[in-house]
Amino acid sequence: MFLSKLQLFHKIPLEYSEEFKVQKFEQNNFRILIISIFLVFEQAFYGLFVTPHDDILHMIYFGTAFIMLIFSVISLYFYYNKTDKISLLHKLYESSIGFCGLTIAIFRTAMAQNHVFNLPTVYVAVIYGLAVVFYYGYLQSFIIYFYGALLLIIILPVYQPTLQVSSYIADAVSNIIIAWLVSMFIYRKFVREFLAKKIIENKNEKLEKINKKLQKMSNIDTLTGIYNRGKIEEILNSVYSEAQRYKKSFQSF
């Protein structure tokens, strides 16, 4: 009920729906582009110079760098090939960075050797980074974060069966819920700013139409329906100036 109220309160009018989707995708795609390019170099650096070559993290770093390289190429394609209609492919790609980031973070979390589980920095950084950086709809973010919590709860016992179950479930679920709430607040703000911008644009268009109408009314004699004296003098002065400038007679105009 709470979710539906939020969506109803911030519902995008049908005439602006496609424009909003395009703007949302372009914003998210640009962020994917910047982050993926950074992670290509950052993960490759860690793989080359920080972790031993026989460590499993060595493979994860290089695997992450390769995946981020793919994201970079796709984002560049979408960046230079603008669209005025968002398809299912665009929506899936927009969400894929979230699923991919959580998957990598969770597997790295599962491979950490702890007897009592505490959420690693990489996991916390990913879930809150997704909330702060990207504009995900309420249901969209819920699906992404629900996937992250479920995957963590399933994967951890497989890699670390000796962990105390209650400790990591409580940490994972509470952080997922907080990150989802943060994501909703930021998306809410994005929608509100979009609607405010459209209201201002509509008001400016109406003012422009009113000004044009007033301008026309000020030049027309209401009784005869023809130009009034002021407008006729303005036209004559303009024609006279043109005649003087080009050394032509009035008959040429």
C-alpha cells in the first residue's frame, strides 16, 4: 500500500511518460559509463599489483574488469546513439549494472574468511552506491535489492557453513532495506524535479501565447479589424528605412 501511494503521488502524466523514461535512461547510462570505465582500470590494477596471482581474488578482479569493459562499450553505444523511445532492452540494461554489481560483491563477501560475519566494505559500498548513483523506480529497486538479499542468504552458507546464521541475515536484510529506502527517496526527488520542470515549461508556453495574443491585440483596431495607426506607422517607417538603405523607391517594396 505504501509503495502504491508513493507511485500514485508521483505519477508521471501520460504525455510526459516517454520523455521521462528517456531522460531517466540517459542519466543512468551516463553514470554506468563513468563508473564502468573507472572500474576497468581500478579492478585491473588490483588484479595486477595488489593480489597474488594464485589467489581467487586475482581472477575476480580481472573478471570484474572485463565485465566493466563490456558495460563501457555498451554505454558508449547508447551514449552516441540517442533514442526517443525506451524499449525493454534499455530497461534490462539499465538494471543489469545493479544485478551485476551485487552478484560480484556477494561472491567476494562469501569468500571472505570470517568466523562471525560482518558485512564487508565492498558489499556496503555497492548496495548504497546503487541507491545514491542511479535512478531506479520503486519496483525496479525493490527487485534488485531483493535479489541481492536472497543471493547473499543462499550463497554464504555454501562458502562459509560455519558462520552464525542470525548474524549475517540480520545485517544483510537491514542494510538492504535501508539502501532501498534511500534509493526510493532519491528517485522521488528525481521525479519531483522533472514534474516541477514541466510545470515551469508549461507556464512559460502559456505566457508566451498570452504575450503574442496581447501583442496582436495591441496592433489591431477592434472596430475595423485592421492594423491601427501605431502599427501602420511602424510598417511605414520600416519600409522607408529599407528604401533609404538600398536606394530604392517605395514601389519596389
